[in-house]
Amino acid sequence: MPASGGGAPSGVTEAVERRYCAYFHELDSWTEYWDIYHPETHGRFYFGDGTTEPGLLTLLLPRSRRPLVFTAWVRMALCQGSPEAFAAAVREAPTAEAVTEVDALLGRVFHRHFGDPVDPAVREDYLEAMFRFATNTLPPAIERDARIPDNDPRKPTAGHHALEGDLMWFAWSLVLEAAEMLADQNSQHARRALMLAGVATGCPADFTWRGHRRTRAHYARNDATVRLLREKGLLWANDFAASAEEIHALYRIREWGEA
């Protein structure tokens, strides 16, 4: 991970940065920017096209309504509901199918850009990419920005590989937690564990470096926090449950502050 002032650390070349950008670009190309890069999907991996395709995220995340599975995840994270209630919501047929399809997409994109999540080098590589994404320190998305017209509401953020809606960190966790529950630690467990560790470290990095929301009080924009997040991320990559517990705690801090 870069030091507090940004910049590429030893071993992160321009080619590696381009690969990081390609990973986040591909994820976004199926979701928020589907109309430009994958019009054939009609917004299936987003909130649909407003006509014939309702979109898989409509079943999972709040927009025009709050899906039961999202409400159950929030209640679980806030210690106001149970994991069993979340599990029941996940296993509802349309929701389970949406989770499985979205997670399969995440898996395909991950493996194409990073490889084997069991490899220690891949784990470090992925967590580095997530830190740069979280802190908006990746090279600009010049091609995408050029394709978005000035009157498009996405224009202000189209030129960045970054996450602007802070709730999306927790939405990412919801999908991974739900997929792991449905799959019962299948062959994709290591990939999900690493991706969840990326959320557990990326979320506080975003909130610390970019100020989107509250996070743990001892995090600061300095090298000590960079090292701490790196160390925690590598531990959490081996412990899915610990990552999920940390993300739930981060959500409580987002809502209530740190006790």
C-alpha cells in the first residue's frame, strides 16, 4: 500500500496500476456503466433498464424500495436482528438466485485480473488494489470519462476509479456474506474471503482518507494506518467470519460513532 502521501510503492509498476484500473473498470462496465459497455445485458447486473429488465441489484440493495435481505443485513450488523433472519432472507428463491449470479460475475472478473486467491502474492496484490481504489489514488479513467456526456449525472465521477457512495462498501459485504452462506464454503471460499478482507480494509481507508463517513478513531492518514490495514487485511483474508464481524462494526460506527 502506498504511504500517506500516495504514490506507487516498490514493486507496483505502471503496468500493475493499469491492471488494477482494468479490474475496477470491468466491474463498473457490468454495473453502473452497463449502457455503454454491455447494453446487451439491459442492466441485469445493475438496477435494470427501467422497462423489461428489473435488474439483480433491485432484489438486493435499496433504491426505490428496501429489499428484505438488505434490511435483514442492516439489522444483523446493528445487533438488532439475527444471522438466522439474514440467512432466511438470503435463501428466498429470487434473492438467492440474484446473489449467486452476481457472485459468479465477481468471481470471473477477479480471477481474470488477479488469479489464485490462495497465493500470498495475489492477496497482497488485491489488497493493494483495494487500498488505491478506496483512497482514489489510481490513474484516471480517461476513456470512460470521454464517453460520458456533460449532462449525464455520472459525469462528475466517471473519470475516477473510486467508490463514491459509502453505502456500497456494505452492499459489497452483503453480497459476499450471502454468497458464502449459500455456497457453504465451496471452491470460491478463498476468493470471497479475500474480497471481504478488501472491503474490511477498503471501507475504513475510504472513510479515513476521503472523509465520507466516520470510522475507527485510531485510523489516520499516515503510514502507521497503512501498515495496520495491510496487516489486518492479510489476517482477515484467512478468516471470513472475522472480516464480516469487522464490517458490521464499521457499519455501527458509520451509524452511531465509536463507543
